[in-house]
Amino acid sequence: MDELKLGIERFNAGRFEEALRLFRAARPAGPEARVFAGHALDALDRPEEALSAFVAAAEGFPLHAPAYDGLGALALRRAARLGGAGWRRLLAMKPRAPAARRLLAGALSSCAQGFLAAGRPDAAEAALRRLLALRPRDPGPRRRLIELFRMRAQESATAGDLPAAEESLRRALALSPADEESRRLLAGHLRLRAHALTAELKLAPAERALREAVSVAPRDARSRRRLGELLHQRGLDHQTGGRMDAAEKSLRAALALRPGDAKSRHRLLELLRARARALADGGRPDLAERTLRRALAFEPKDKEARRGLLELLRAPGDERALRRALAFEPGDNESRRLLVELLRSRVEEALAADAPAKTAVAARAALAFSRNDREVRLRLAELLRARGLDALFARRLARAEALFRLVLRCDPGDPSACLSLASAAAAAGRGAAEKAWLRRAAALARRRGALGEEFKALMKLRRGKEAVAAAERILDRRPGLDDLRCFWDPWEWDERAPREELLRELAAFERSLGPKPRGPWLHYYRGFLSGPAGLAHFERLEAFPAKRYAWMWFRAASAALLAGEFERAAVWFERCLAGEPADWRAHCFLAEAYLCLGRRADAFAGMDRALKAAPESEAGQVLAWRGAFELWLGRYEEALALLDRAAALGAQCAFCWRGAALLKLGRPEEALAELDRTLSLFPLDFEAYVWRGEAKRALGRPREALEDLDERAAKDRDLATPVWLWARFNRALAKAALGDAAGMDAEFAAIPAAVVDHLRARTGLERTEDLLEAGLRLSRGFRRDEYGQAIWMRNGA
């Protein structure tokens, strides 16, 4: 007979020592032998060892139910003598299988019950907390723990240990913050402690106890009343001791708890009036004013405080004080007279000094009082318009609308302000308001002879025939380049506008022209609004006078460039420049087309022509653009020299490309500093985020690199930014540096197959990391992924 069966016979015969030896000798040492060993140890009055045997069985065989049954039965009978290593092992068990977790939960529940019956609340708490960790959604363990804490709180309170009772109730609330009973009990204990502290004249700790009571049970009227009374008394004590700030704070707190307390309100008003008089006499009118305003916040009808404040504010020569006096008492004629005189002199001084910021401040103030000063009104309109355009670009629509309404208050006949208000209304989805502003803009522009604004308004109103007539009148005047820009995109489309919306606008424009439209306008806007299919429409512009409509070829050539039709783009930019040789932007884009075609000498000659054609204010932009060419071609020293000159002239894009050049020259620390500066000045420069991520990765900081690449630059194409491809390259390498091979593969999979195939064919490499590094190396200083890929892919970068 094997040891297990023989041991069971000995156990049933009451020969527990022999049974225990047989159970321990049983082979294999399965769960039954361990469980029976536990029962034998229990029968031998060795509960600690029995517990360890049951735990060992459960650890070795997590799904063996008798082990847990033995544990539970042992705990119910012998909880008073359990503890030690076996108990710690039981609490540390972390079975993974749901069935094992249920079995362990049952054993822990029995343990908690046994410990409570044996008068061992600490052990019961440990069992219940472990049970709660196993079954966090089961309300039973949480409820039993809360009851345990309440019981302990009652025991501590009976023993006179209020802090211990409060701590137990706080632990109950930590488990269930919404438990009203625990809140009520805790508030009661805190009130008792505050009462004892008050009797000992320990008012500060008494106040803290009552504040906690109010926080725990906000609806408890007794706690609020006791705290209000205590705060009032403390306010009086502070006032007697000359501590006015503390006195005011205490009385304010008392009123916040009991707003109807007339005694505290009266005392606070007296204190504030007295303080204001003392401050005014002491030469601190600003503090006196704030003190009286605080008094009126409590009692707006207090005549003494109102009279004192008005006298304090009515100070000749102090604009802010006079404005506050009028805001406080709009009917005070003396304050109004003094303010009008002051503002008129301020506006004249600011205009004489040619100080735009001071003029704006003074004119804003003067607008309400000097309605007949046209010069001031027009200057203010100019400043407000500039700020309004900034707000509109930043999509701060309410701010933009408010500013443009102020422009119209200064200059009611300004059509451009109405156009901007229409744009704000359209962006906010208010179609009726948009049309109303557009109609007003068209009427005002017609009266002023502002044909460009009239054209834009008519186009947005879908009155195409009238708009084209206005456009032809503009062309009759032989306009300059800036005047022609109103034709490029009269709708001011966001670059992410849905294609369906563009096509709807095109259809409406075609209908508005009538059955047989003349001139190139329909072909031009078909090309502009049709997307990639629009190139065929642009070709029809050849039938119209080249000199008069030369500017149309700029938009046509730009569309061809974006479509990768570089030969066509070059021809069309050349046509544009034949009619508009001063268009420096066309020269720069033509140079890009040449560069994409591999005609490098022609590209740089084109940039020379652009620099000659550009006005002095735009020379920095041209230099930066030329520096980018050097950067893309890998001539980093030459690029840096040009970009330094461009940055000195204030060209925005030069700063990012300077960082790129420094990085490519092996100066990553300097590159990072330059890119940090770039993003502090231009936080929406997405290409700078890619370069900064690349710089951080080069410096061995891949996690920081991912922050730049994740947050700004790698949101895929939804951001309409031309940098997402190179963000992918850098993200993949950063993840590889962090040991995230799967992440690297996912980023690599998002790179277009044409790019990967080009790299493989050019380098002969297959390993992912090698290909990624090769891509960044071969692309040199290029981090765009629109038409310019030809610069490094097609022409051997």
C-alpha cells in the first residue's frame, strides 16, 4: 500500500504523527499529500505549520480546491493562533487563473471572518485588503472593510483616543468617498475634538478640525455654525491685536459659511472702512481703493464707502483712476470732463511721437469720447485691423470678430473689415451672418472704388459675372503684383478644404457666369478648384492675351509643380515671368522646378534673378530659399553662410534651416539650440520639429526625440504638413534605439514603397535600420515630402 493511502488510514485511526510522516514521505508529493499533511498538523495542534502546508499546496497547485477549503476551515477555527511566515505567504499569493483567484478569495474571506471573531482586527484588515485587490469590483470586501474601520473608530472613541478614531474613519472614506455614514461619524468626532481644543484656548487647531468637519460633511449645519462662530471670534481677536489682514480673512471666512450673519457683516464693513481711511492718509490710494471695493462687494449700498471711493478715484491727470471713477459712477460728469481732456492730450502726444503702441492704447480710450477726430479713428482702425488678422489666422474667432467690429466703429466704410467679419462668421458656421457681411462689403467697396475687395465679396457671394467684370476693371488699371493677389484665391480656402467643397464652389461659379462666359476666368478657376485634373484647364489659358493674364500662369505652374509635372511647371513659370518679370516668388518656384529637373545651374541662376527682382524687405526670404537649395544638395557650409545672412534679415524659415545645416555639419548641440530658438519664435514650424527630433536622436536622447516627432510632426497627412515622411524615418530609428523593434517596423511599414524601393536599389541594403539611416543620409538636408522628393530621389542627391 502506498504512503498516501496508508497515511489516510492512520489519520482516520487517530494516529496523527504516523499519518504526518507518511504524508510527507508520499511520492509523488501531490496536492492530496500536502493537504492531508496540513490536516494532520492541525489535529496535532500545530496550526502555524498546518497553515504553511495548506499554503504550499495552494502555491504548487493553484486550482486544487481542498487546499483552499483547508485554509478557510483552519482560519475559522484557529484564527487566534495564526500568523507568521505561512500567513505572509498566503497574502503574497498572486494566482493568474480566474478559478484560482476565486478559490483564494473564498479562503481569504474565511480568514477575515475568523480574525474578526478572534479579536484580531489588523489581521482581518490585511485579509480584506488582499481580498479587495483580488476582486476590486466586488462590493462585499469593500463594505466589510468599511464596517471594520467604523468598529475600530468606535472602540478608539470609547477609549478616549479621538485621533485614532478619526484616522479609522478617514481610511473608511478612502475606500468609499461617498459613504455618508462615515462622513457623519467623522464630522462628529472632529466637532468633539474642536470643542475640547476651544476649551483649552487652542483656537488655531480647533479651526482646522472644524474646517475638516465642514469639508467632510458640507451639509452638516452644526459644523458650519460652530466654525462660523469660531471664525468670528478669531476675527475679533486679530482686530484687537492689530492684525487687520488676519482679522479680515477670518471675518470673510465666517460670512462665506453664514452669508446672513449680520454681526460678522457689520464688523467687517467697519474694519474695511477704517483701513481705507488709514491707507489714504498714509499715501496709499491704490490699497485704499481696493479696500473700499472689498467693502462694497459685501454691501453695495453702503453710502459711506461709495462716497469715499468716488473721491479717491476722481484724480485729475490719472487716466486709470478717472476711468475707474466713471465705471463706478457712470453719471459723474466731473469725472467725464476730466477724462475727455486727458485723453485728447494723450492721443495728440502719441501721434506726434509716432509711437504705434501708445497710439493704440490712447486711441482705444479716446474712441468713446472723441468721435469727430477722423485721424485718430483711422490710425486706430489700422492697428486693430492688424491685430484682428492675427486673431483670425490663429482661429480665435470671437477675438477677431470683436476687433473687426471695433475697426468698423473707427471707419464704418471699411470693406476689408466686413470681409474679415464674413470670414470669421464662415469659420464659425454662421452662413447667414457671412452673407450679410459680404453684401455689406461689396456695397462699401463699390462706393469707395476698392475693386479688389468688391471682387472678393462678389466671388464669395457666388455672383461670378459681376465679379469678373470687376476683375477686368482692375486689369484695365495695370495693377501691381500685390493688387493681383486678390485673384489667386478670392475664397481664402484653408489648405485642408475638402475636395467636394471646392467642386461645389466651382459648380456655383460656372452657373453664375451664365451659358457663354468669355475670357479666361472659367478656365483659370476650373484649374484652381479641380485638383490634379485642373492642369488640362490651365492649358486653355494659352488662347488669351499673354501680357494681360500672365499672372494666371503662376497658379497654373504651382499646381503643375505639386503634381510632379516639372517640365510643364517650368514652362508655365517662364510664361508668368514673361509678363510679370518682377514676381520674385515666381523666380524662386521656377528655380525649384529646375532643381527637380536636375538643372542645377539654371536653378541657381533663377535664384539670382529672384534676388534682383525682390524688394529689399523680401531679400531675406530669397536668401533663405537659396540657402535651402544648398542644404538640399549637401553643401552645408555654403548653406549655413546664406542662412546666416537671411536670419539677420529676419527671414522666418532661415532659423529652422540653420539648425538643419548645423546638424549636418556634425554640430548637434548648436543645432539643438538653434531649433529650440526657432520653435520658441515660430511654434507652428513643423519642419523644425522634425529636425529637432533628429538632433535629439543624434545626441542619444531618443525618448525626447519621440516627444517632438509624436506631438507635432507625425500626425500623418491630416495636418497637411510636408514633413510626415521624415518624421517616420526618425521615429523608427528612435524606437529602435529604445529597443522597440515592433514600433520601428510599424513606422517603416508606413513609408511609401517607392521610397523604400529607391533606397534598396541605390544602396543594396536590406536591413531596416540600415535603410532608415541611408534614407536620412542620402536625403541630405531635405526634410519635405511633396514634389521636392525629385531633388534627392530622381537626380541623385
